[in-house]
Amino acid sequence: MGAPKPTPEEMELLKGQDVLSARDLSFEQLQLIMKTAAYYEDALVNKRRLYDMDGKIMASLFFEPSTRTRLSFEAAMQRLGGNVITVSETPQMQISSTAKGETLYDAIKVIDGYVDVIVVRSPIKGAAQEAADAADHPVINAGDGTGQHPTQALLDIYTIIKEHGRVEGMKVALLGDLKYGRTVHSLVYLLKHYGCDMIFVSPPQLKMPEEITAELREEGIKVEETDDLKAAVAEADILYVTRIQRERFPSQEEYESVKDSYIVNDQVVAVAKKGMSILHPLPRVNEIAVSVDSYTGAAYFRQAHNGVPIRMALLALTTGNVR
Ligand code: CP
């Protein structure tokens, strides 16, 4: 008896929908995505060949570097029996007609006629919304600048469920670049549904945007802010580490002033509660020492692998193709 398939009524919750921001997802939609990901993971583990997206095409449009998100989306589509067309470029190396000055809106208007679902990453906050405005097919935000990264947050929640069996009641410390970090901007909106206490750990220059912290507090979520990593680790059930992102800073000087602010090493892990998990959306630079990889709770590589079933669930649910 494998993981259950969502019911036809449940599947209606995401059919035809865009996935642009974690803030927009209801708890019912979140639970549906978790259930569907578990269903697909069961199929993957048992090597069941899937044809749910047979004959469908996904546009994989990445205007910013990516390893995990692009490749796990493309793997997810192929695991579902579907096909993929790709643009993978950066502002420094454009190969699509963006180089000729075509707007994202116009490009999506055209690509929407070629495919059944669109996955888009851009360095510009709000780009996924612009794509959704142009498209009739579902658009999934694979990261828009300093804005949102909802599919990362969904796989983060899935990872916590797999590692701990629950999310409710967890105390989560979020560490690093909370100002520009789209992964944490998304994750807090999903943790909120489970009533998790949160500790924000950052240098003062990289604090979580005030409007997000205020919104969480207004909704009754307990949020602490500190720059004391060891004190936070001593209390946390989950430590969510993020990279200080050089590419987001207005100047090299500002980046240099905060880079290497925190490094999670064996001395930090030594003060952790028993069973604490360490998550990281990756890529890692040097904010987690390589020696920490052998710690049982170091879940970040398992976390990255969870991107495939989560993205299978999103592709099949938004297009109404869970079969
Ligand atoms: N976590 C994440 O978004 O990784 P990539 O930038 O490699 O996609």
C-alpha cells in the first residue's frame, strides 16, 4: 500500500493556478502539494514509469544561473513522461531574443502558445507575475530576484516532514541573508501555517524586511531577532542556513562588510539540541563547514533531492494531470 493519490476534488485546488508566491498558498493547497509529492516519491522509489504529462511540454525559462531548480524541474517533467524546452541564459550571456530587446511579456505571449506550463526564473523581482499576466497556461515562479522562491520553500517543508514527521511545533532558526534571500521570504509564509516559532539570525544590515516580520507577528507568530548564532542554535529544532549572496548587493564594499558573518562549524553544532536538522537551499559557499556534512542532522543534500517529487506535484497539479 503506497502513498495515497489525491482525490479529484482535492486536485481542483491547484488546477489552472499559477504558483507565484508562498504567501498566496492556502494551507489546503500546501497539504495537497505535500500529499501529491509523497505519492510521486513513492512511484519514483518503486520505479513505476509515469505518463501523467505524456504529450505535454514545459517551458524552462531561466534568466539567472541555476543548478538545482532548473534541473530538478526538468527531471520532474521527464519523470512524468513530459517534454521540456529550455532557455538558460544570464544578463551577461543572452542567447534568446531578449538580446534584441524583446520584453519578458512579449516572449511569454509567444512561448505560451508552444507549451502547457511555464517555469520562469529571473533576477528581477516581480518577473514571474509579469509572465503570469502574459500567459494563459500556469506559470510557476522558480525565483524572482529578491522576491519569492515558492517551490524551494515547498521542498523545504517536505524535507522537514520527512526528517521529523511533522512541522507543527518546530522552532526554526533562519540564518544569513534574510534581507535579500528569496528562499526565506517564501519559507516563513509556509511555516506560518504550522504555527512555528521563528528566530531570525543575521547581521543588522541583512535583517528580514520589516513588513514580513510585522505581518508574521500580526498573525500571532512568535518571532525573535538576534545576531547570536549559538544562542539560537541552542534553542532550535531546525537551523535553516542561507548564503550571503554577493550578486544581490549594490556594491562590493557592502558585500565585503558582511560576508563570512556566520559560519556553521563543529563548535556551533556542538551546542545544538539533540536531533536538530540543518537545512540549506544551496548553493553553499563557506557558511557551513564541510566537516558538518557528516552530522546526522545535516539534511541539505537530501533536501535538494526532494525538489524532484515536489516539482512533479506542482507540474501535474497546476496542469490538472495527476493520473
Ligand atoms: N536552491 C536553489 O534555488 O538553487 P539553484 O540556484 O541552483 O537553482
